[in-house]
Amino acid sequence: MDVGVFIPINNNGWLTSTTSPQYLPSFDLNRRIVQAAEGFGLDFALSMIKLHGFGGPSRFWDYGLESFTLMAGLASVTQRIKLFASIAVLTMPPPIAARMAVTIDSIAPGRFGVNIVSGWQEAEYSQMGIWPGTEHFNNRYQYCAEYVDVMRELWEHGESNFRGRFFQMEDCQLLPMPSARIPIICAAQSDKGTQFAAEYGDFNFCVGFGVNQPQRVAPSIARLVAATEKTGRDVGALVMQMVIADETDEAAQAKWQHYCDGFDEEAMAWRNAQAGADRTTDPYATANRQKLQGDRYPTNQGVFVGSYATVAKLLDEMAEIPGLRGVMLTFDDFIIGMEQFGTRIQPLMKSRRHVLTAA
């Protein structure tokens, strides 16, 4: 099983809580995390793009860096680990994103890929006057499909004359071309999004739910597998998973409860109001996924809470899910969490024995 890290490009990582570790994003913080991940044999690192935070007492995601710029810097201080930057497709024409990707590929040949962000939070874009309106909720995956078509034409041929509903190219040039194929990651859960991933992605992130329930992500992976059987493409399922570990199950559970006690209701209420603008009834869409987690759940992904041995066992159980390609980890404290994973958890994992053997 591949393992990556979802680096904290925005403040406080992925815990919407006033009692979880509070920290600001910086290049130095993310450099330390990614270099540690590379040293422990992790396979990839990915940074998201978020342009408007949720506010509240924790000021959740109010502070954030820019993804391509950050990954370009990290490319220059790493040697092996694969790096993925995220593009908010409404903010930039595809030829510019394609050229930025080629530039990072020249820093880290064959190690760079792009994560496609279709956009679900109106405030991110209306603050800049570029929100296309509520019709974007219905059109966003057609928009993304054309976006990827343009980029791939440029990467593969050095030029594009693409004509579509949203983009029209006229002798659009891109030289030099990348040194290797640039993979596309999607993070789609809805039916439309899963179909987009099956047609255009190389990987798709699937989201788990609940505490210490690795099998709860299986239906999401199965939906992706079914969609790829129709398209005949190989699209790897990657799971976003938080790890909160300690010496004992009791100590880890106490930390998790402490974070839940600090649940930032104001920030999450603002986030849910934004998501509510999408009237889709699809339960896996961003607008509805929080309902599957339940009230006062301070993260948008599944959580493994326990001793190092417990977390290793849960990750190995997840690795057995049919169709799973890998897992992308988040932590309550990324510096401590990465050290715990590399020195205490990964050595206990059957699904990572190949990494230890190589080392």
C-alpha cells in the first residue's frame, strides 16, 4: 500500500477545534514534514488549495499558502518523493496551470502531478468576483473535463486548438513539454465526480468516516472501481485518513476527546452554510458528506485513534479493501505525527514491509 501525507498548507491542519494543536502554515513547517516523509520512505505528498477560511474562534483555514508555489519550493529540497499541487480550476486558465506544472517538473523530473479542484465554496471565488453562479454546481465536472483535456493536449503535443463549451484554444503553445507523463488526481465522491475521476483521473481520493472504522470507506472505493470497469481505465483509489496515536489506546482516545470537546461550532456552521448552496441530493457530495459524520465531529475524514500497534493494525485492515491503492495521512500535530508514523507505526505494518526491506 502506498502512503502519502496531506501537508498542512493551511492553519491547524484538518481539526476544526480550539483545543487541537494550533499552528500557522509556513514553508519551513512543510519542508520539515515532507523531508521527514521522504526519509521514512513515504511515496507522495499533496497540498490542497483553499482561498477562504471558515473563521470561528479557531480561525480555521483563514491562513493559507498557495499550492503550486509551495510544491515548487519543496521540489527543490527533496530527491525522491512524488509531489502533487492542487489547482482551483476557476482561478486560472488551463494553459497557465499546464506551464506551471512543466516548470515544477523541470525542478523534480517525473515527480510532479496535479490535483483538480472543481470548487464548491462560493466565498472562495465571489471574494474575487469570479464565481460563475449556482449553475457551476451542475457544470463543474464538464468544466474540469475540458480543463484536463487542454492541459493534456499541451503536455502531450506542445500545442492545443481545443474547442469546447468552456475553453477555446487557438494555436496555444507549450514548450518545453514535461519530462514524463504528469498524473492527475481527483477528489470526487459524488456520482458525477466519481464518473469524472473514472474518465480523467489517474487517482481519486475516497473519504472514510467515523473513528477506527476502516471498512466504512469500502463503498466509496467500490463505486470508483465500478466506474472504472465501465471506462476501462486504471484509476487508483487513495483514502484520506487522520491518525491520532500515542503509547496507549487510552492516551490517544483522551487526546481525541479533548479535540472533540473544543469543536469549533461557529467555523463548522459557516462551512455547512456554504456547502448548503449546492442542492444536490447525492449523499457523497461535499454538501451532504458532513451529515454522514455526525454532529460535533471535528474533521471531514475518518480517524484512526489508538496506540501505535492499534493504528498499524487498522491501516493494514484498510490495505486489504479491494481496489485500494494507498492512503494519504493527516495528523493532529504533523511534526510529532510524522515521527510517530515513521518510527513506531510503519515498522508494525504488514502492508509496508516492502519499504522496510528496501531501507
